[in-house]
Amino acid sequence: MVDVLVIGGGNAALCAALMAREAGASVLLLESAPKEWRGGNSQHTRNLRCMHDAPQDVLVEAYPEEEFWQDLLKVTGGITNEHLARLVIRASSSCRDWMRKHGVNFQPPLSGALHVARTNAFFMGGGKALVNAYFRSAESLGVQIRYNAPVDRLDLQDGRFVAAYVKGERIEAKACVLAAGGFESNIEWLREAWGQNERGEWPADNFLIRGTRFNKGVLLKFMMDAGADIIGDPSQSHCVAIDARAPLYDGGICTRIDCVSLGVVVNRDAQRFYDEGEDFWPKRYAIWGRLVANQPGQIGYSIIDSKAIGRFMPPVFPGTIADTLEELADKLGLDRATFMQTLNEYNAACRVGKFDHTALDDCHTEGITPNKTHWARPIDRAPFYGYPLRPGITFTYLGLKVNDKAAVHFNGQPSDNLYVAGEMMAGNVLGKGYTAGVGMSIGTAFGRIAGTQAAQAALGQGKNNSVGASLETA
């Protein structure tokens, strides 16, 4: 019998497996995907949001705990567990040396990468390189890894893990870490969660899945039915406005449209519906998927002019280009008269001061609804560009309730050998909203905690060591 069973193959699962193995436990990791698709959504990531009190190699200036907390508080609207959130924030300040030990390298952000040089450490080679480094390290340490191994149910007795089932095979372990992702690629579950809107539409029918196709939420559903304590709203997720031409699954980072704050966004009726300049893009980009999801047909169009070119990371698909705004409306299939009224009203409302896209500048609109509070400049310099937008679901926030030892709870009581990390518990910290890189912060912190606790439970050491001490010395 193995000491620790880790179910999942992304960042959180790998952190758990590595920590458990380092603590002396034998470890088996079950990845539902084939080897070529291993890594879950982590293969599509780019960076880790990091607290730091002074410059650190690729991180400039400082990003103290309180600022990180306020950023998180703002995007979640207060729907977060402060104790667990601050645990994640503090852990983000000390995890990178451990990550380097396992082959993860960092680099400064490329030009145009969302102005996050101060707050986020970028992975050299992206998330795929991080995943590959962790798998190599896990293999070298003796972690057993099985691919094409989806777990569909568990044997639980009085809140304790006994065994997992893979295609009918029973696998026992002394302790278990659940890190199998959310239900973002389960379209039927998304449809049920979002329901039908007042127009008779089923918004989820027009969703695209930015990440892995393998996160169907099978284990999450099993745990819910088994009576585990649940947290989060099933309709809340990391939901980004991505290019409507993206594939249904695995489009990743390159399908995101990052020019929203540099222009205007109109819906199918050629009307604006939200302040495009509300805040810095890294803090607000993840609200736009939900905003578009609430529009007719779940479609929007980001409109910019040539002044914006070179100020954002270019997407993988080229925009629709036109020499006049009228021509752009026709090419996008929007009503020309309404489109021109919307753009003319916006242009006339712009009060341009000193434009600075790296700061909350004084370029704003007056006399229109919705206002644009920053970076408002007339869209008047040809050529003009339009990008179609659809809601892109990255990961869902419905998950298992945990404490600071990552324990799964049943009727308010923590299990003594079943733990959870990553997307399956991110809703404890992310009730709604998102800020760049925080998903990897949560997965890394709780993956490491869960692995440590599972090893202690398996080896009979659970009562002696604190989580903080185990992370600080790792």
C-alpha cells in the first residue's frame, strides 16, 4: 500500500506529490489525461503572484502583504476567507527557492505583459515548462506516476480516505490529496449552473474552455454527493473575454484579448455596456468574460484604433481591420447607424489629459453611460481594429471547504487523512473575480500544505509539526 495517493496532474497535485515525497512518504500520482496532455490548466499558465518586501531577482520594487490582500479583497468583493487568503499571500513570498530546486526557472515579463513586473514572477518557458520540470523532479525522487488514470469514485469511511477506483481498479493508500480540478470542461454542468437568462438563452452554450478538456468535475461531484462540506457559487469562475474564434478547449493564454482598456467594447447591438478603463488590466481582465456572458448572444467586440497598436500583447488571431469605422461595423456584422452613434458619442465625451497606460491616468469621459474612467481617448486614427469576444472559462470556484491544513471537511469536522488543493478548493479564497497569477499562488501554497499534511498523516506524524514550520524549512 502506498503512503500518499495524489489525484491530479497539475501544479497543485505536483506540489503535493513533491512535498509528500520529500517528507519521506511513498507517493503515487494519478493523472487522468494521457502523458501528452498532462498538467491540467497549469500547462497554460505563465506566472505566479508573489508577495515581496524588496526587489527579488525578476521582481522589481516591493509588493507587500497588505497590498496583495487589498488587491484580492477588491476583486472578490470580500467573498474570501481572510485567514486562508493571507496564508496563500505569505506562502507566495517564500516558495520560489523551493520551486527552483525542482527545476522551475523564472524570467522578467516580456514587453506588453500586463504591467505585472512588480507583482508577478513569470515562468521561463511558461506553464508547460513548469509542469515538465515538476514531473521530471517527481520521477527522479521516486514518485510513481500513472497516466490515463481517471478516478471516478472513492471509498470513504467516517470522513477518512480508504481507497480510490480507477476504471474498476481499487487503489488503497494511507492518505490522499485531491487535486483533480474543477468542472470547467463539463458543459452540461456549466449549463445547469448558469441556467437560462431572461432572453431565453442558455449562456453556457456559447462558452469556450480556455484550459484542459479533462476537468469534468467527476471527483468534485462525488465528494458533494458523499457529504463533504462545499463552498462557492457554481456559476462563479475565472471567466475571461477571449477571442470568439478560439477552439472549444485548450486555447490557453494566447486567445485572450488584452486591448479592452485601450478602446471600447460593444455588444451585438453595437452598444457599450461597461467601463473599459475601470482599473489596471491585470486586476480587471477576468471580469470581462462574465460581462460578455450577460450580453445578448454572449458576444462582444473590442474596438481600437491604430494608437493602441504596440501597447498590448497581440493575440494569436489578427483583428478585423478597416479604414473607416463604418467599414469596420459592416465587417463585424454590426448595425452601422447604432455603431456610429455609439462611437461618436464616446469620442465626443472623451476628456484627454496625459495618457499613460501604466498609471491610472486622467483621460476619462464625461456625460455618457457607462463612463470610461481612465485611458479614454477618441477612436479616430485609421486603421481601425475589431476583435470578437466570447466568455472563456478557465476554472470554476465551486469547491471543497478547507482549513489551513488543507483538510477536507464533513459536517464541519476535518478529515485526518484526506486533503485537497488547487481548483478543487480555490473557492475558499476566490469567491468571485480574479487577479493575474493568484490561481498559481493558491495551488502552490495549498498543494505544498496538502502534501506535507498527507505525509504526516500517513507516517503517523500529523500531531507534531505545524504547517508554517514545514513550509518554511522546505
